[in-house]
Amino acid sequence: MDPATCQYYLCLLASKKIPLPLISKLLGAFGSAKAIRESPRSMLQGLGFDPSQCDLLQGSFGNMGNRRGIRLALEWAEKEGNHLICYESNHYPVLLREIDAAPPILFVKGSLTVLAETHFAVVGSRRATHYGKRNAYFMAQELSKAGLQVCSGLADGIDSKAHEGAMDVERKTLAVIGTGIDRVYP
């Protein structure tokens, strides 16, 4: 994705002036950042946006307070294996666009091909029993061998055991990290 489009999404998110579910609805309706930017101001005001929100939506970022974070994100994306995937990108997972609050931009580290695979989600307790961990591990192994791909968080317990199971049979996995790749929680 071109840096200007990525910057647009990063500025929208950094501003916190427009809630994520609303950004997601706009993208669903308009299809792209460019279409939102080029929409008539009167249309945006008719949808209930105030003047500062209209400025933001139309790309007039003015005195953006979080420029350092945006610059760091763009620099991060320039490194090998790092990608910023915007909502309108061909790499953006099709089914992800269908949720109510689809993230406008994804930070991806690793292969982009994993985003297009058929996934199965594995989620569970961080304080899982031995039995639960064992089942998650073996279920992930068998489903991975059948051509499906684990999509889960990286938390201790069920999630991590599912990733281990798939990787032990040399399959790729997809980890969704809600806090961002730069923050480890828990």
C-alpha cells in the first residue's frame, strides 16, 4: 500500500476524533480512503460529522499531535517482512471486512500469504488445564495437516498450544495481537 494511504489511516486512528466502528462503517460505505477524502464536505456534515472531523476525513491533518507515532509506523513498514495493510488493500482479509468494527489498518509481520488462507480460530483460557492444552495442541495439528491454518492470539494456555501444534507439523500460523506487536501482554 502506498505510504500516503497508510498515513491517512494512521492519522485517523491517532486522532481519536472518530471512533473505530464509525471509521469501519465509512470504509464499508465508501470502499476506500480516497473515496472518503474526495467526498463532498456537505455529505460528511450531513452524516453528522463536525468541522474538525470533516477536516480529518478529507485529509487536512493540520497540527497532528501524534506525528512521531505515525512516522515510526511508516518506518516500521519499510523494514523487511513488515507490512501495513489498509482496508482497501488486496491483501486485507475479505471476511475481516464484514465485521462491525473492521480495523482500518493491519500491522503484519511475516508473510502476507497467510492472510488469504482458510483459517480456524482457537481461543481459550490462559489458565487452561493440562487436558485443555493437550486437546488444543492435537486438534491444531490435525486441522493443520488437513490444510487449515491456526488463527489465534499468542496468550499462554490454549492459544499458544494451538500454535505449537501447527508448527510442530511444519505449518504456518496467524497470530492476532490486540495490543500491537510492540507490547507483550500478559
